[in-house]
Amino acid sequence: MKTLTNAAAAATVLALMGGAALAADMAMAKTHAPQEKCYGIAKAGQNDCAAGAGTTCAGTSKVDYDGKMFKDVAKGTCVTIKTPNGMGSLTPKS
């Protein structure tokens, strides 16, 4: 009976490890999907990087929907993203 319990425990651990590995592979696939920079859609502090004078990089935006800041989005979706200031842009806005 003890051997059967140990075998069941080992099988459970292996199944959980396999599930975790699959989840990690799926997360990697999402991050490697084609992306594009989309300007003017980031909320303050949520930009991926910056463009223009006086900016550095990720998380530095002080204004919602700053046209000089971008977020990486799935390729082909940028210009369909609507904000209170208009649609997303593939180029920096002034």
C-alpha cells in the first residue's frame, strides 16, 4: 500500500511539473509574438519605453496617453486602440 501511495504522489508531482512547464512555454510564446510600438495609448507610469527629449524608459510617463510614449502591442492592433485622445499611432504624436 505504501508503494502505491508513493507512486501516486510521484505521478502527481510529475503531472504538476509538466503543467508548469507547459504554462511557461505558453507564456514565452505570447512574449515572442510579433509586436509593434503603439504611441499615445499608455496610462501614466505604464509605458514600455519613451521617445523624445526629457524621457528615459519604461514606467516614466507622467501623463495618461502621452503621444511620445509607447506600449508594445500585438502587431496589427495599434491603430484600432481607442483612447480619450483618439486612436493609437504607429508614430510618435506631438
